[in-house]
Amino acid sequence: MNEHQDPGSLRRRETIVELVRTAPVRSQAQLRDLLRRRGIGVAQPTLSRDLRLLGLAKTPRGYVAPETGAAAFAPAELREARLERALRTGALGVRAAGALVVVRTPPAGAHPLARALDEAGLGEVAGTIAGDDTVFVATAGERTARLLARRLSSALAGRAARGA
């Protein structure tokens, strides 16, 4: 199952990040109420899953989006596990192209995967650009791109071996 294909989920998650960035949100109940005011109904288990997938951290002042500090709360092993999960569930293919690595995803799957790549803190990744179904990963050069493509492809190979 690819969680990133549903446009409603994508809209809901974008709205969650926007709400958390613009004002303190101290609880899931408050967040559900804010979403409801914007015409987005969501069940509590779904909201919990969204918060986890978005990498939001709960601090004494409320939820924090990764760009404002939540990624720093996650150990490297957890960030890499998130990347592997994002690759297994959202990547269709990986290949090197010059100094870039091109990762193909289903429609609307590129942004979450690019975010997971950025947050993983991989030394080979200089930056990412996400379209709708493609992520371009910039590296220092062709050799680095080939090495990174192999590393990212290994998660896809693992998925195929498990029959996913």
C-alpha cells in the first residue's frame, strides 16, 4: 500500500504542517479541531499516523515541524529507517544520471521521499528537488551518484525479495 497516492492524505498532511508552523498546536485534539475548521475531517488514529509520518515532534510548546527542529530529535538510525521505509513504500526505481540520482515514485510520492532523503542526513546527498513523481538527488559527482544509487536501490531489492 502506498500512503502517498491519496490526494486527500497529501492535502491533510500539508495542512497539518502549515498549522503547526503558523501557531502553537499543543494536542492532537486541538489539531483535529483546527483541521475540522478547514473542512478536513480526520480520525484520531489517522492523525497519529500522519504526525509520525511527517516526523513531527511534541515539545512543551507544542508540535514542531522537522524544519524547525523536530529532525534533530530523531537519532540517525531512526532517520535512516524512515528513509528505507519511504523507499520501500514510495520508490519505483532508482538510477544514477551523471552527478544526479533519479528516483521515480508514483504520482504525488516525490515530496515525501525527498523529505526523507533530506532528513536522513546522508553524506552523499547535497540536496534534493521533488516534482510530482520524480526526485532529483544532487551529489558531488558521478562516482558518488553511482554509489548512492546502489545504496538506495538496496531497499527496493529488499522489497522485491519479500514479495512486496
